Amino acid sequence: MKDFNNDILENNNNGTISNDSLWHELKAKISSGINCTTPVEIEDNYLSSSHLLAVVQSYKPRYDYGAWSYVVTELERLWPDIAKAFGNSMKIGDYNSVSKLFQELRRFMQLTKKPLRIEVAKWLIEESDKQNNDISVAATLSALNLLAWISASCGIAQNISLARDYLRASASLYEANKDLVPMDIVAELYENLVRADIRAHKLESAQHFLLQGEEKVHEMSSSKPKDKPRLKTRCLIPFNYNRGLIYYLRNEYLDAKGTFQFVLEQAELIGWKRVEAAAMSWLATIAKQRHLYQEGQELLTNIEVPDEQRRAYIDSVLAAIAAAQGNRAEACRLKHDASILLKRHDVRYEDMMTLDLVIRD
């Protein structure tokens, strides 16, 4: 197996991040690489992030499966106060409060596409040099992972080159602080490496990092048997999901089908609705590629869709099936519905249907 350091760090010889040119170049790019149209709002009255932390933690928002839809509803209700807490804590430089709240809410902010997530991530990275504690390592890695995810995702923010900058910085920081990084953050790093390579159609490299990521999750879970088994499953599912994508892109449809069926089974075990819907959409896509149109339609009939972006992807697949069957009116209707929903998430229908954006985040 190739060395992780050599694969990612390239010319970074010391395996650290705080003093090398890569880190300083990245921090300079952060200010201009990803733009946010909504600035951080600062309230005059101080509301510390720590005041909300206990309430937020009670919903267990680090885990985007199980009762996730309920968690999202409750956090949306709290969001105005959460946003104020982030803004005011950043204003006074309360790094610990911001980092702890960010760690709890990063999945929620990412999946609901809160503009504030970008500002908070940038702030944590920019302030990291002033910190000298274990909290800053996990927080900085989480922030880098989030920015890498955005840069390698669908929509107007996609920038694979910038994603690779974030990933090199993440790898460097991880290599220097392996003992301080929890399993889910390590899994995210490898998952992002795989995603970026798939976006760039570097499938062999993606396969390499996929295997490394799986091995690392198994290794870390074995050394910490008290970790939740469901968390291990959550960390492994994205690697199998991406394995299915690699098979699909290689036109190995039967292997892709078997892999996505396994992903669906694993996602159902932990109640990961978003991935259940995504796996079903890929199974239907594979059926369409194999000219099994009725099978594809049946797979997506009465499917439980967790959010409107997933609804758009499913409508897009149904539109493709309808077009393949010669039902132009139905295909146009479904495409129109999907286009409206995707536009709300800064994704064009035409882009979503290309292989560059095939991941359906």
C-alpha cells in the first residue's frame, strides 16, 4: 500500500501544518476561495455559544441518521439563537465555544447549507495558529473537511483544485496529530479524498484512498471497542457508496447494483434516510442503463424522500427513464420539477446529469 503521506502531502517534508508554506498559502486562499453571500451577523448583546451547547448536545446532532429529521426540525427552531451565538463568540474571540458548537453542528449546517457554516469554518482555521490545545486540532480538521466537501460538491462552489488544497492541509494536520483525531473525522478526510478523485475521474486513485479509509476505520474501531457500532457503520457506508459509483463509472453495472443494494441494507440498519434514498436512486439509474425501465420506476415508487434535493435527484432519474421510454411529456414535467428544486440548491439540472456531478450529495 502506498504511503498516505507521500500520496497527499507531496512536497511537505515535515508532516506538520503550522509553519509550512502550504498552510500559509491555504489560509490566503480561504479568504477568496469560497464566497458566502450572507455575512455573519453580530449582535450587540453577548450570547455565548456555550449557553446553547448543552441544549444542542441533547439532540445528538453529530449523527445524521436515526432520528435525524426530528433533530433538523428542532435545530431549525433554535437556529436564530445559534447564529447569534456563533457571531458573538467569534466577535470576542471565544475559540473554545465556537469550536465545540461547530463540532456538534457541522453536519446540520452542511446538510442544510447554512451560509454561516463557511464563515465559521474559515474563522476556526484562521484562528487556529493562536491556539495550542487538542480542541483546535479536531476543530481545524472538521473545518477543512467541511470546506473540502463544499469544493468537491455539486453547484456553483465546485472547485476541485481548491478541494485538494484543503485535503493536503487536512492530511498534514492529521499526520502530525493522529492520536488526537476521532474516527468519524478521519473517515471524513478519506471520504473527501475519494470524492475529489471521482469528480476528477481518477478512479484508480479513488479506489486506493477508499481502501485506505476502510482499513483506517476498522483499525480505529478495533483499538476503541467502546465506540458505538452504529458509528462504525456510518463511517464505512460512504466508502461502499463510492465503490458503487466507481463500478458505475466503469460500466460494471451488476457489481454496482450489488454494492448499492448492500449500501441500502446498511443504511436501513442505522436509519440513514438520506443515503437510503440516494442508493435507491442509483439502483434505479442502473436499471435504466440496463433498459429495465419498469424495474427502475418501481424502485422509486412511494420512496421515502428526506428532503427536496433528494426529491430532485429522484425526479431526474424518473425523467431519464420516461425519456428512454419515449414518454416526452412526462419526462419534461419531471425535468421541470427537478430543475426548480435543484436551482434552490445552486445546482443546474444539466450539470447534475453529467458525470462530473454524479455523486448526488
